[in-house]
Amino acid sequence: MRFLDIKWGARSIAALYVSLFSGLVLALQYDASHPYYSVSVIDTLVPFGTFWRSLHFYSSQLFLLLLVAHFLTMFLKNPPSASLLNWPRLVFAMLVVVLLLFSGYILRADATGSSAGRIAENIILSIPILGHSLNAFLFDISADGMRRVYANHLIGLGLIFMVLTWPHIRRYVVGWRQFPWLILGLAVWAALIPAPMDAAKLGVFHITGPWFFVGMQEMLRHIPPLLAGVVWPALLVVLLLLLRPGARYRRPAAILTLIWLTAYLVLTIIGWR
């Protein structure tokens, strides 16, 4: 089967269903007042807790990857349905999904999550004028712990995603019976490979963040947070918006997007070393 013939969008919705269901199970056990202890209890004391956390973790990662594949398919097919309004919705929906994944890492409150939370706050606070207000809305970890992050992960960002995507996904009915092997594969993977949980290690000061954040983390070592954490990713968002079918600057935007992604891949490889 050719790449363009695969129903990536439908598969992404199936992965989203698994992520939402497993996330609901975890939400019943998670305590934002004691995040690290709460996650540890889920892993050790809650029946099948490790499985549910792993299922939520891997299905969420897969959802993002399938959504990116769907975006790439829409770009290559160049459909007329990708209107001036629908295309930005898809771009910003991917951005919201990245924020959801990132906030999920923070909510673990382990070494990786705590480090990611501190870095995120510093990036947001580097934004002139709006920085403190945005931080108060999105994170505010230093003042309010995980409560704000948890509320946004559970409700705020999810609502924004639904507002962006509902006009599109409401036209498609995706049932779990359509992709049994995808769901079964996720379940088997989650049962065999536990989701990561990184305990703090004495004497270790450099902690590698989430896989999609490593390139930015490497940039932060060399340039100011405003450039690495705001301007650089904002450039990608602008380029993706310009990739809309029929857009005037689509070809040069595609070339610049490829350059951006290549540079970020190189930074990610350097950051993993």
C-alpha cells in the first residue's frame, strides 16, 4: 500500500481514543499536589497501573506521529479541501498536541519532567510583556506546582484541540474495530515496555528532555531562550502555514521547512550524544 493511500488521519483518531481512555484511567489516580509520589503509586500499587501509564504514554506519542503523517499526506496530495481556514486549524492542532505531550512529561515530575518544567518556564518568561501572563496561564510551576499544568493537560489544551479539529473530525466515524491491530499492538507494547520514569541521580546535571525537545534543549545551550524557545519554533509554524495548498509561496516555504527540519535533526543528534 502506498504512503498516500493509507488513512493516517483515521489511524491517528484511533490512537487518540486509546490515549483519551487510558488518560481518564490515570486521571482518577493522579494527585497534582504530590505528582512524583502519585506517579510512583500508580506504577507500584494501582492494579495494572504501569500498563495504563505506558498505554497512555505510547498511544499519545503514536497519535502525534500519525497526525504528522496525515499532515504530510495532505501536503503531498494538495487537496482543494485544505482551505484557507482548514489548513491553519491542522497546523495549530499539531502545535497543541506537542504542548499536550510536553505537559505530560512535566506531570511525571521525575528528573526529566522537572527539568522540562523549569526550562519551559524560563522560555515563557523570556517573552517581553506577555511572558508572565502566558506563564501564569500555562505553567506557573514555581508558584502553583503542577496544578496549572494538570488543568491544562486534562482540560484546557484538550478543549483547544477539539475546537480546532471538530469541524474536520466530526465528518468521520472511526471505530475501534477498524484498526484492531493498531490497538492490539499498542496494548502489547505497553505491557512489555514500561513508560519511562527517571529518578533523580546525584552528580548528574545534564538531563536529556523529551525526544521532540532535545534539539531545542541543545540550542538553549548556545543562544538566548527567546530565540531558541520562541522565535525558532515560531518560524516553523509560519513555514507550515505557508505550505497550504494553493499558497503563493508554497515551494520556497517547503524548501525552508526542509532546511529547518534538517537543522533540528542535527541539533537533536548532537543533544543525544
